[in-house]
Amino acid sequence: MDDKIPDKLFFKIGEVAALTGVKAHVLRYWESEFVQFRLKKSTSNQRLYRRKDIDLVLLLKDLLYEQGFTLAGAKKKLDEGGADDAEPETEAFSGKVCRDLLLEIREELRALRNSIQTSP
């Protein structure tokens, strides 16, 4: 599945849902249940998933849906596997990350502006 994940730094929850086949409300629930998720939020308070977060979603999907683990069993499995190697929550955005995120936002705003200008 890794080869189907676009090469970008951050993904919105809708993109993650489409990539993984897990509904957004399930992703939000998992985020509250599994401490391994350390999502950033944009200035507009949107969740920003990184590639490692998508990998975690895919792992959870496999554990819960394919292997039949319960939530408690999946938590225990993740704890045993040392899957909690994420950066600390206080990690600040680096200059390059901020710049890349701003460039992506600018492109999305341009596309939105163009779609508004071309509508009747």
C-alpha cells in the first residue's frame, strides 16, 4: 500500500480515509483510543496526518478487521511491538515543513479561486 500513498508531507483526514478505506469517524475514534497517534493540527484546526500515521492506520485496520483483534488486544499488540517510536508531542514544525505546507495550501487556494471564477 505504501506505493499508493502520494509523496507529500501531510494529509487531511478525508485523504487518509480515501487512501486506507477507513471512514473519517473511525479515524477520529482511533485517534482518541490509541496514544500512538500524535497528529498535528493546522492553524484552521484540521488534523494533519503524516506517512507514519497512515502506516499506523493501515496496521490497525489489519489488526482489527483482518486479524480479528479487539481494541484492547490491538493496544497490547502495539505496546509489545514498540510501535510508539513517534516524535514527542512538543515537536515544532521545521522551516521546511512550514514552507511545504504553505505552498500546498497556496495551491489549494488557487484551485478553489479558479473553480469559483469559472462557475456561472
